[in-house]
Amino acid sequence: NAGVTQTPKFQVLKTGQSMTLQCAQDMNHNSMYWYRQDPGMGLRLIYYSASEGTTDKGEVPNGYNVSRLNKREFSLRLESAAPSQTSVYFCASSEGRYNEQFFGPGTRLTVL
Amino acid sequence: DQQVKQNSPSLSVQEGRISILNCDYTNSMFDYFLWYKKYPAEGPTFLISISSIKDKNEDGRFTVFLNKSAKHLSLHIVPSQPGDSAVYFCAARQGAQKLVFGQGTRLTINP
């Protein structure tokens, strides 16, 4: 099992460019999440999907959109990247009563 | 407002000694707490958890303590090993679907 996979691992964008971060999980989990990690800020939830067909905003959703393509895949889109979106992005999935989340390896995004 | 706080950005401990990482929270509705460990260039991995109905949970070298009246939890690692050097995040479950994370504490184990 690969667990949670994310592509790409690294990306450099210019201000105003768009891109989509891809995430897939092979654990048959219902719930999936997108976080960003910034120095001194911990992990902040951007969007989540409790089940296929549903998405909800997290703590910092502005400037992002998501798509739950199917049970396995959950993508994060930046329509017009800004330098403030320079961060490391993590995707996670979970199942079960206690919501123990499993994380992917992350995407390091730099917006110039 | 930060609902989960880790007030120590870093901690340095000698190999073999006890490491104690602390976490405070403000929301009394949190009912489940987790600790994650993160190595550089990797995603966080689940380490240990505790339900709010308990005050202690132990798993090998790792023990988590919960003091509900103080809204405080701590992670004890004993004995500390070089491979324990990482960033540790505490998290609290908010509702059925979300976790709220602290800022993280970087633990360095010195030989």
C-alpha cells in the first residue's frame, strides 16, 4: 500500500499563475483533508471532504478551491497564485471514530 | 485565536533522559487528543492519542498525560533516543471531522 500520495513534490510558480495539487489515497478512507504548514503556525486546515461528493471550508480557504474527484482523489487548486501561498501543503485521509489522519509526503510550493 | 498551543518552539534533551513536550488548549469541547511526529521532508505520522475520559495512555517509550481541569496535555518520551529528534505536533479533535493542530515543538536529542 502506498498510503497517501501527493504530486508534485516541488513547484515554483509566478504570481498569478494557476496550478492543481493532486492527492490520492489507497486506504479506502471516506474523509480527506488539505493543510498548509508555515513556520510557527503549525498545520492549518484549508478544506476537507467528509465523504465523496462533499467538501467544506477549513480555517484558511481563501484563494483555494478543491475537488473530490472520487473516493480516492482530492485535488487542491490555486486559481491565481500569490506569494502568501508559499507554503508546504499536506494532504491527509482518515476513517473511523477517532479521526486519526494519515498524511502524504507534502508539496513544497514557492510563489515568486 | 489559537485553540491549541505549544508554547515551546524547541527542546533539547540528552540521549537517555526523559523528553517532556507540552500542549495547552482552550476549548473544553475537545474530546480526543493526538500527537504526531514529523521528520524533515516527510508528512506527519501518528504517534499516540488519548481520549478525554482518560488521564494517561502509554505505548512503549511514549506516554501521554491529560489534565482536563488545566486543559493541558503532555507527551513523555523515556528514554529519549537520537531517532526521536523531530518536530512534534499535538492536535485536538473538533467535531467528528476536524483536527486542530498546535504550532509544533522541535525536539533535538543530543548524544
